[in-house]
Amino acid sequence: MTLSGYGEAFAQAAAEAVDIIVCYADGRNDYEAAWTLPIDQADETGKQGMGREDSIWNELNVIGVTPGIYNDTVSITKANPAVYNPEFIAAMQNALINVINTPEGQEIFSVYSHTGYAVATDSDYDGARAALKVAQ
């Protein structure tokens, strides 16, 4: 079964249509309120209720943890040489790192639960590639 996102994964687990879901480390925190709400209600963030009686913490257990997986990227198109060049890429990386290191930047990016950025290398995504192989 292919799921279109975390919300659907949690909903399918709540409906007992799947036995295992793959999600980020704090996923249960994000779906805790919706887990036990009636299905005709939504939590304060708009997540649809899943109608479970017991808590998400009692019903969904962690069975494995991968090494850290980068899950958010800033990508630059290779199709435009005006932006796909070492100078622009370095400037964009530095700008985002500098912005999030300010109180204002922390506030801006808090919606994503981001607390900092780092320059990534291709090998940083090896954990994500390995997880994809397991899922296929």
C-alpha cells in the first residue's frame, strides 16, 4: 500500500488497515490529539479525528529507529545557470543558515519545527535511500 503522507499513514494505522508506518521521530506528538477524537471532529490544527479509544502512545510503538535522515531540502534547478553555480549556491546556503540563527528567523521557521540548517552532502541522504529500499 502506498500512502500519500503522514496524515494518511496515521489514519490507516488508526483504521487498522496497516500494521506499520514510517514517520519522523516526533510524529506521534503531532497526531496525539487527533488519534482519540471522533472521526467527525478535527483537532486544533485541523487534523481529522481518528476515532481511537486508547492513546496513540499505547497503540503505536516504536519498532526501529534509523540514523538521522535529512527530510527537508532547499533545491536549486540545474536548468538555470544563473542560479546553478557555486557562487549562488553558497550565497543561498549562507543566507538561510544566517537567517535561522536569528530570533526572527527562528520564529519564521518554527512552523516547520526547524531550529537550524546545515550544508548537506550527497552522502547525508544515504539513510533516506536505505529506508526507501526497505519500503519497496
